[in-house]
Amino acid sequence: MRLRIDTSGTRFIVTRAPEPRVNFETGAPKVDTATGMPLYATQVLALDDSGGEVLNVTVAGDPKVTVTQAVSVVGLVAIPWAQGDRSGVAFRADALTPATGAVPSEQTRPQK
């Protein structure tokens, strides 16, 4: 079951650069079954009035975002999972895009 998350009122900041998701057994890149695009995991800090939480968010395709960049998380869903004696929640999004009105970080500013 995918649980859609309302992200209005939440700010997101990239805390770890996107990395390709890989199959633990084979080392092969994981791909999105619907699009065939490679999956990338990006760590973001979600901030709202109650505080902050770090989330690892998976998207199809390289989101091309940088550490400390403010981003919008489009179509965020939580996917509860259980495997043997382990369980958790995975986060998936349709896209990570630069936040509207965000000031570019040093890494994303155009060079003069």
C-alpha cells in the first residue's frame, strides 16, 4: 500500500547527494518497472513547525540536485514494508525539483 503524504507547509533540504540504487546481491542498478529509468536515492531533511526528520527518498532518474539545495518533493508516498523480522517505511517520489523561490547554492549558481 502506498500512502500519499501532504507536503504543504514542509520545506526540504538535500543532505546527501543522489546515489544510484543497486541490487544488494548482484550490484546491478535498480530500475523503475514502469519507465525503465534507473532509481536514485537522495537523503533530504524535512522541516515543518514541529521540527525536522531525515528521509531517504527514491526517484526514477537522476534528480540532479546538490547538498544544501532547497527542493520540492513531488508526489511523495510512504510505503510500509516487512521482510522477516525487519520492517520499516520506504519513501518514493515522482520527482525532486529545485524549490520555487529558493536561492541557488554555491554549487548551482552560474559561473561569471
